[in-house]
Amino acid sequence: MRCTKCGRRAVINLRAHRLALCERHFVERFLEVVERAIRRYSLMSRSSRVLVAVSGGKDSLALWDALTELGYRADGLYIDLGIRRQNYSRISKEKAEAFAEQRGLRLRVFNLKEEHGFAVPELRRGSREVCSVCGIVKRHVMNRVALEGSYHVLATGHNLDDEASVLLSNLLRWNLELLARQGPRAEAWHPKLLPKVKPLCLLTEKETATYALVRGIDYVYELECPFSAGATSIAMKEALNRIEEHSPGTKLYFYTQFLRHRTAFAGERPSAEAVECKNCGLPASGEVCSFCRLLLKSRLRGEKGDN
Ligand code: AMP
Ligand code: ZN
Ligand code: ZN
């Protein structure tokens, strides 16, 4: 397979775009698409101070690399959830640290156990919903660190496969409220919240993996959290990949056309009440935010044991 642009050996075949690209032209195009998403969806400006949430996986490290290449000022944040099974937290932290060190970038590490006395396995005890705890913790910590560090915007590594699969699952349930909120930029609805952006939303998982490989980024392969149920999102991704196989370009079209017509769902946005958590002061839907509720419950159980 030869590069459509220069005839050198191609590293990727993008059937959706009828393009085969060599290393150089692939990297060039990848960066262009990141920049296009940033501009088209007004994700950030040149002067924005960006905090990239990095998990040690290919997507978030590729994102950090691309933003830096494009000249954005981006620091990283790794949240150590204290998951010991399969050495999950230790290995992913090492990858994030090694990446930052090699490139002379600033990585902030937030250790949940050191800061709050509990790691995720302890917070999860007695909780019914398998994966919601990680989500609550990550959202809270990302926002808090970004706020304290005076960043303007918080970026995550969600790619097109992630976004399209969430879209499909929201549509299958006709969850209008979630549909109204889904998109590459979530606005801050409170002064103590930061806008959250997804600059990789127009690039597939195959593209982010190839970018990471070509750029020599060492990442955790099996990043699926050992506690993740993950079944729904995997089923949605498989379904979309099968459709994509049959009609290349569908995934991208599905997502970008949704974004064009998204205002149709805008009326479904619930009016957010600006209440501040009694405990931590960050915005909450009740008196105490869901993160602080998790901590309080664990304290009541007195479980400070090992995970
Ligand atoms: P996930 O929810 O695991 O699919 O991850 C989605 C995004 O959240 C990643 O692309 C990262 O930007 C961010 N993220 C996930 N885990 C962590 C972590 N432990 N620390 C910082 N950011 C994370
Ligand atoms: Zn080429
Ligand atoms: Zn709180």
C-alpha cells in the first residue's frame, strides 16, 4: 500500500476518506483534524491554559502530544485511583510520567488515597453501580485540580468511536436529556466548573492508536479498568464497526450530522440549580455532592483497610 500523496510506504488506510498515508502525511493530517475540531466546535483558543486528563492510554497521551505539537499550552493530570488489581494504577501512572518526562511537560498527579484516605476499591464497597464510582471521582478531581490551577479548559481523550457509541446508545434509548448534553464541548454551568472538551472527537480509535505508534508513545494497552462493566459500550462499538466495514465513513457522518442537528434536543436541557456542596464547595445537585457522599459513606463504614 502506497501513500496517496507521495507514494511512500503507507502506515494506514483510511477507507472513510479514500486515503492511504505514509507516516509523515498521516501525522500532518491527524494534527489538521485536531485543529479543525478545535476551531469548528470552539473548543479552546491559542491562549487557553489547558489541562489534559491523561490515563496512560493511547488516546489521552496522543491528545497531549498533538496539542503540544500544535502549540497549545497544555499540562497533564493523572488521577491515581489506587487500583491495585493487575497493577492497573501503578502501570498507567508510570506511562504518563515517562511521557511527560521525555517531552519536558508538566504532569500533575493526584493521589486519591493520600488526599482523602480512600482509594477507589474502598469507595466502591457496598456500591451497586459498578463503574459509576470511578466516574464520580474523576469528574470531581479533574474539575478541582483544574480550578485550583487556574486552567481555562479541561480536555479528555474521548475519540470518535467513544462519542459515536455513546450517541448510538443514547439514541436507542431516546434519552433526550443526555442527547442534549452530548458533544465535543460541555459548557461550565457554574463559576466553579470548567468547560470540558474532546479535541479527538473526529478521529477514530484506529487513528489515535496509529498516531501513538508512529509518534513513539509508550502507552498501556489493556487500559480497560478491571472494575469496568463496559459491556454496553463494547456492544455499541462492535455494531458501529460492522456498519463502518460495510459503508466506510458512516461513523463520522453519524456523529458530525448529529452535532449539526443537535439544537433539536436543546429544549431538553434541565435548568441546572447552582447549589454548592456543603463539604467541598463545588457545584452539586443536592446539599452534598456525589463525591463527598462517597467519602462520607466510606468513613461511616470505617473501612480504611487494604484494597
Ligand atoms: P475512560 O472513561 O476510561 O474511557 O477515559 C476517558 C478519558 O478520561 C480519557 O481519555 C482521559 O482523558 C480521562 N481519564 C481516564 N482515566 C483517567 C485518570 N486515571 N486520570 C486522568 N484522566 C483520566
Ligand atoms: Zn506520504
Ligand atoms: Zn463535595
